[in-house]
Amino acid sequence: MVRRLQSHGVETMSTDAFREYNVLFLCTHNSARSIMAECALRRWGNGRFHAFSAGSHPAGAPNPLALAILKSYNFKTDLLRSKSLEEFLADGAPRMDFVFTVCETLAGEGCPTFPGQPLTAHWPIEDPTLKEGTEEKRLRAFRRAYVEIETRCKIFASLRVESLDKLTLQSSLNLIGRHQSASGEANTAL
């Protein structure tokens, strides 16, 4: 359960000693970027974050090139699947603390209202499924997308979420979403 504290008119997240947060990554098809984000945050979240992903119009299966990239980073991909956003809006679904969109299309559609008013941010990542050319060029696009996603997840996972007031946390989430690097490496200005 998310606890929000009010102190001197400033809302902050709970300061529980060990707090786990639910995070949902959204894109249109839930076949590449959001699934890669789910995997990256599970790895780098150090047990503090339960990562999920979904799509407004799920593709039905993860993209094979996304799976290939994830396997190259030693992720287990057997249980990954393309999921509908409706699963996370249904009764009994995990209550989200954070919801991040990773594609322009879904960000333009607007995020549905989730119970508990999770913090939201747009973390746009170029769609690697649109890359044309040889398989090598397409794999490079997927690898670049993964590295950008992983970098953002690492930055997010390093935040002391429980000690930040809501406005500072929202500002940090928005800043992470603007983080981009042509080489796919972390921007040291953050």
C-alpha cells in the first residue's frame, strides 16, 4: 500500500525502512520497449521495484529481435508475453506507484486513470521495430533502445524515492524521460 505523508503542506512518499513499489511501463504493442524496460528495472531495481509492462493494443507476442537482445544480456525470456493494459485496470490488479509511457503514440492517447494516483512520466524511446534494413542494422536499433531504457531504469532505481517530496520526485521522473544520448551512454549531467 502506498502511504503518502503530509508535512508542512508538502506531500512526500512513505519513509518505510524497506518499501517496494509497483512500476508499469506502457507502450502501444507491448512487444519491445516496454518489455525491455520491465526486464531492465527488475534487474536494476534491487528488489525495491516490481516491474510490469502492458500495451494499449498488445501485439500478442514479444518481438523476436527484442527477445534476442534481452537474451544477449542474459535475461530469461521464457515467461515474457505481450499484455493488455486492461489487465492492470481490472479488479485485483496490482496497485501501481509509477506509470511510465515509452512511446509517442500512447503518450498522445493519454494515460488512463489508475487507482491510487500513481506518479506518471513520459520516457520516449525511438521505436526499434520501425527500423528497416539488414538484420544487423535492426538489431543495433534494438540494442540502442535497450541501452537507453536500461540507463533510465538505473537512474530511476538510484533515486531515494521514499525521501523525496512528490514535486521533486515528479521533476526527477520528467528529467529522466528527457535523458537521451546519441551513443546510448549515460549523460553525466544527470
